[in-house]
Amino acid sequence: MPAKPVKPRKPRSSTPSPAGGRRREGASSAPPARRGARADASAPRREAEDAPERDPAPARTPRVPRETSKRTRHQEFAAKPERLHKLLAQSGYGSRREMEEMIEAGRVAVDGETATVGLLVSPGARVKINGKLVQLKFSNRLPRVILYHKPEGEIVSRDDPEKRPSVFNALPRLSGGRWVAVGRLDFNTSGLLLFTTSGELANRLMHPRYNLVREYAVRVLGEISDEARLRLREGVELEDGPAKFAAFEDAGGDGANRWYRVALYEGRNREVRRMFESVGVVVSRLMRVRYGPFILPPGLRRGQVREIEAPDVQKLLADFGLDVPAPGRPLHRPRER
């Protein structure tokens, strides 16, 4: 089969280029840049002499790193420097005493240097505990306080080897800081549980010298004799020392079950149940209905949270002798996620 004749290719435009080659009409005189190729540093830059002058481009605002921006924004609310152990306590990392012990152990660093007890810290300082950066809340930032209606079957702990449901899973999530539980309730006990973002406030609410009353609704099988009531009011001996109820009232009941309202001024482990067991009575249901000035709201269902309003939190801080944000200042509230 004879070969097909090849059609000759049409020659390109003969317009000479500055480099001595040929180029198309209307095309740029600069050679096309190959993808991925580096610019030749030896090649002179071509500038148009007849090009009109242009206004210089406005200077771009330098980008502020996220962490620096966050610290700067917090300085708008910042007060005077505060002592490190106090600052960590009110930020929710433990009591003042626990923070002092942590600092003495060399576990806290400020701006890369190992901290010492009594060190004053200003807003913007980088504080780390065990090498991890922590969020600080100065005293002019109002802490948060919430009421939680704990159901039975939840544990008041973040770490449980048995992997049981935790009360902390039901709380609002914080962008900085953490929730501190005010006391505890047993796994099988329901009712009022307080949380706050201030470790110092939590310590005051739990300290025995403030004598905050804890009131419970108790259900038992059958009635309790007058002799047993008297013993529970005057005091019974437990493994960890004597205990007694400050109040003991009959709350009625249907059938074989009877309800009682009891109150005491301390919160030892399973104390109410152990006190009833000491007089031969088994508790079938236990619910805390009051803690200090807080009463379990009737409309707060199990598993629900209610936050205390800012004026009530300010009053609470004043009642316990803690620093209160000055009126008119913006009150810092951590954002929820």
C-alpha cells in the first residue's frame, strides 16, 4: 500500500523576537515559563518604561498568632498580678494547699522557668503544669456555678476503672478550665450536685468550718423506732468516727416504704447509709435535696443542668470572703463547645 503523502506544516509568523527567534504576533516577548521550572537569576528583569505609575499597595496587617491573640484579648479583663497558687486554685486545678504542694514539687513552670511558692503572675504569662499549658482565670473573672440533678447510676469521677457513666459527661463543655465537683454522691445516690470553675470556691463550699448543711430524702422499709431516731440524733459510732444528724423528720410514705428528711453538716463517704445501717435499718433510696444555700429546683429533672445567674454568683463569692469582680467590668464567661 503506497504511503500517504504528508501535508507540509504551515510556517509560523516571521516576526523576530528580542532573543533572535520568531514569535506570534501579539504574543508576549518573554519566553513561556515551564511548569515547575526555576526563574533564571541571571536574566534581567524587563520593565515597561511607558507604564503609568501605580499607587503603592497598602501595607498588610501582620497576622497575630492564635495563642498570642487570645492572651491579648484576655488582658482587656486583666487585673493586677496575683500569687500563682491562688491563681491556679481559682482556675479550677485544686485547692490552694494542693497548688502549693505542686509548686514545691517543681511541677509548675512560668514562662519556661520553674515556679516558686508566692510567685506573682501577670496576665499573659505562660503557665504549665507537668509540661502542659493551662488556662488561668484572674479574680476579676466571674466563675461559673451550676446545679446538676444527678441520677442513680453515675459516678462522680473522671477516671473509673470500671468505665461506668460519669457525671462530667453530662456537663457543659468548656473551652478553658474544668468543672470542679463540690463534694460527691454515691453511685446509687441521686439528687443535687454542685459544680464550679473555681477551685477556691469549691474548697470553701466543702470546708467543715463553714458548716454548710446537707439535706437528704431517705426511703427505708418500715418505720424507725423512737429509740433508733434518738440514737441517730445524739450520735452513733462509725468506723471513721462518731456521726449524728442535725435534723430528723418524718416525710410520710405509702405501704411498707417510709420517707424521712435528715440533715447533717459534713459529707463523709456513704455517711447517711452507714448511719442508718448502724441502727439496723437499710436505705432503699437516697436523694440529696439541699446543699448549703442551694435547694434542688422542683423543675430540674434528672440529668439536667441549671446555671446560677451572675448576681447570685457574686453574692456567693462575697459571702465566702472571696474577691468579687467590680461592678461595670465585663464578666468573663468561658465559651461552650
